[in-house]
Amino acid sequence: MSTVEALSVVVSHDKQEGVWYILSSDIPGLHAEAETLDDLVTVVADIAPDLISANLPNTAKDSPICIQHVVGANPAEAA
């Protein structure tokens, strides 16, 4: 039985510009932005299969796409 490796897509939010965007991706050519995280996930789901087929031909067609959100954490202040 072969295992299917997940493809990672890391997204972030630009507060100043008010957009969600792809920070990094295992899928070559995947660059997108959207006003909401839900909209960005929809865009990724729509275009990723074609990019995977074109740019990663040896990747299983049922490979899951793992979308991760980067959160900037502020250090806690000492009491």
C-alpha cells in the first residue's frame, strides 16, 4: 500500500493591504490572494489541481492539500 503525501500551502494575512495571500507552497506556480481566508481556500481548491497536473506530473491526483495559516505571535510581557 503506497502512502499519499500532502502538499503544503502556507497562507498569511496582510493587515495593511487587507488581503490573504500564499506565503509559500509545495505547488509550483501557485500564487494567489483574496479578501478572505475562505475565498483564498476556494481559489486554491480551484486552481491547484491544474497546477499539480502540469508541474508535478508524478504526484498522485488524490494528494491532499494542507493549507496552514501563519500567525504572528507577540511575546508576553513580564509581570
